[in-house]
Amino acid sequence: PAAPAAPAAPAAPGAPGAPSSDTVQPPPFAILPPEEGKKTPVVTLQVPCYLQVNPCGNVTVPSEGLTIHYPFHLGKIHIPGGKTLMPAMLGLEHAFAHYTVIIVAVLCVALVVVKCSQKPVQVRVAKKWKNLRDGNINSDSEDDRDDDDPERVLERAEELKERMDPKSKDFIAPGNIYRLIAVLHPGKIGWVPWLGFAFKAFVCGYMQLMLPFKIIENTFKEWRVTGIKSPIWFIENGFLFASMMTTLASLCNVFQSKCADYIKVGAEANHFIMTRYSDTTATSDSAVEFAEVPGVVRDMAGEYKALGYKAPKPKMSPLQIRINALFWVWLSMTLNVSMSIMLQVCMFLKVATFTGAIDGVAIVAVALYFIFDIDARVMDDQKLKLKYRRAVGRLKKEYPPEAYEWQHARCLNRLAGGCMWLGSLLVPLMLLGLVLFAWYNPALGIRIGSSGLEGTAWDK
């Protein structure tokens, strides 16, 4: 007789002939993936049948709960379901979060006390407040020397002399689309070119505001703040948190410096335009415009204009010219300030809710960094740049400090200085927000800052 065949080895999971996943015995308590068409996972409980209880085996616990009956009517036991356990489960999401608040509050108070007790910090804050009150943004607040120091005054005089040249790389009033329209009013270039520049300016302003606004809006559509981070999350994700803090601190410092420089350069340029005017009696416009052109060509151009071959230009009163300059200068300053603050908020939100590789934050930073120079890209046209330099070069005369025109300039400087100070305060506030706030993405089911004790058995 033939020898009995050896028993076949069990097939590997997923191979032909292997038992289906439905026959695989789950652990005594398991949370299986959601069934098709259901939102919540399936919770199973293994009840030993030798106890003669009903039901027994692999029992599914419904959301209303499960009642198990003992034999011979000896009693019953009720196992609560999701509807009963959900409040308690959600309460564990931010377990021990109050300890995070206490620790952060103690550290912040200690840091503020230590900083305020230092003499250099007190002097620096007092200098910033004085500059803000006087409408002065030119003082270097990080310099411990007094602004009235003779050496400091001489250095600044030399720097200012170099920056007053419109052809200088560090010209005090670099051009952008708004300042271009402020100095080239319709009386100089005509209505048609002026309206074309105005349309470009409004489109540029729309992009400057809408790009960071959409980034903030989309972030809050995908993520929502759920409370305070749990200390358990810091223990489980210590390396990730350290990377986030290091990245945000470095990027925030870079962004804050860029925002402060962006606001300061814009404020200085706007201040220059608001406090100066052109002496029309000294030199005619045609002489200034063709000052660098060879003599024969210059004479031909003058005769060409004298014959009347030029675009019609409206005659504008000094008040109309002043209103045009004030409107575009204030618009430029408002957009500078708004965009700078919004971009810092964008950077904080992107880092606080970032879940990929940490080097991906650099891509976000580069994208946000590009938005700064939108208004200056229009001036890449050499013709516009030349027109702007000629127009600004005519602003030879300066209004006296007691004149009415200086009041707007001082108010503009106060706005710029206050926003620069606010931007510097945003860095520690954003780091504080990174430590405190927990985030949740409902679409992806990702939680940042939760304790992990809330489980995943039932959705909200």
C-alpha cells in the first residue's frame, strides 16, 4: 500500500488556497479597518464560549453597546459602545495639556524678567520707543552708540550723501510701481500712460494681498486648532519637535529681517518723495530729460517738442499733484506692511502644520520669499527705470521740517516703525504658538500635538 501523503504546509497569507482574512482570528480586542460603506471602524471582542455566555466568540461591539447574558439567567453584563465612550475618549486627546501651559508660562515669565533686567535691553527699548514717537526709522537700534555721537553723525552723513544719487545702487528711493506713479503724474506723462501704470499697480497690489491671504485661508481649510499640545506628544516626537523649532526659528529670523528691511526701505523712499519737490524755475523739463544726450540730438529734440509733436498732457494744480503723490505713497506703505505681516503668518502656519520631510519647508520659504519683489519687478523695464530716475532726480528742494508736508511723512514713519517693531515681536509669539497649539486635519486624519490616548475607534 502507498504511504500516506504528508500534510501540506499552510499557504502563505495572500497566496492561492490561503485562508481568507475573514477566517483569521483577531486578538482578544481589536479595531479593524472600516467596512465598505461605513465611516467608523469595526470593534471586535473575543468572548470565550466555554463560559456558556451569549453571545460568544468573535463579537462585534455596536456603537450602542453590547449586552452579554450569563447562562441560567444568572445575570448579564453590558459593554459600552462608541456613543458612551466617545466623550471620555475625546477627553484624553489633550491629556495633561495643562502641564504644557504651566511650563510654558513659567519659562516665558522667567525669560521676560531676565530680559527686562538687562540694561542694554532697556536702553534699546527706550530708543525704539523714542524713534517711534518722533517718526524716525533711520536710527540703528541695534547700535549701542548714541544717535548724537559725532562719529555716528559723520558716518550717517557720508552714507546719506552717497544714497542721494539716483544712479547709486543704494539710492534712498528705489523705484516700484507705486512710487513711479507718485512722481509721474498725468501732468508729466498724460492720462493714457498714467492709467496704464495705475492698472498695473492695482493688479500688483491685488496679487500682493491675495497670495498670502489664500495661503492662510487654505491652511485653515485643511487644518484646525484643537487645543493645547499634550506633554505626551513632546515625549513621543521629541526629534520632530526639535527640528520644527530649529527650522521655524531660523526661517522666522530670516523672514523678520527681510520684512523689516522691506518696510524700512519703502518708508525711506516714500519719506523722500513726500518731503521734496522739484524747482521748475531752475531747469526746464526738456533740459533735464535730455541732459545726458549729445548736443546736436538734444537741440533737435528741443525743436521737435517746440513744434508741438507730443502727447497732450493735462495741466494739474499743486494740490492735485500732492494728492496723487500722497495716495500712491500711502498705498505703497500699506501694502508693504500688510504683506510683510501676512507672510510671517504664512511661514508660521506652514511650519506648524508641516508633516512631510523637514527640508520641504525650504521650498515653501523660497515660494514666500518671491512675493516680496512683485511690486519691484515692473521696474525691470529699463525705460521705466530711466523715467523714474529722471523724475526723482528733479526733486532737488526739501520742504522745511515745520512745513505741513512733513506731518504726513512723520505719520508714515510711525506706521512703518510700529510695524517693524510688531514684526520683531511676532518671532517669539510664533515660536510660542508652535509649542502650544495642537492641529488636526480631518481629511487626512492627522493630529499634531495630541496625546495619542484618544484612540481611533470612533470618528467625531
